[in-house]
Amino acid sequence: MDNLHGRITRKNAGDSLEDLTKKGHLTCKEYGKCKVYTLNQDKFPPTNPEELAELDETVEIKKSKLNGITDKLKAL
């Protein structure tokens, strides 16, 4: 962590992350000296399969559009 241009010190950031972990908002995994904080996914409602299928379809459509645009750009 950097000092965020003097606004938040490394110690304050670490203390805040530890506090959020204790409150259950974050999950902390330690790998040796390294700590990785992630948002606690249990706080969100589960996503239904139909929504996921729609999102997957949208991603595929956008990927194909991107590939077409990339091909046109290469041709230029």
C-alpha cells in the first residue's frame, strides 16, 4: 500500500481493513506476509441462473462486436 499522497497512512489503512474484517464486511486470506482482502460475498443476494445466462449472452455479443471493430482497425 502506498501512503495515498499523505491522506491515509499505511497503519490507518491496515487498521481500517482489519476493522472491516472483524465486522464481517471483508474476508482476509493470508499468504505468508501478504494479506489479501476481498468483499464478503455472503452480504449479497444470490444471482439467479437466468440473469447469468443473459449476462453471458451480452458478453458474447460485445466480444463479437469488438472483434469486428478490431479487424476493421487492422485493415486500416
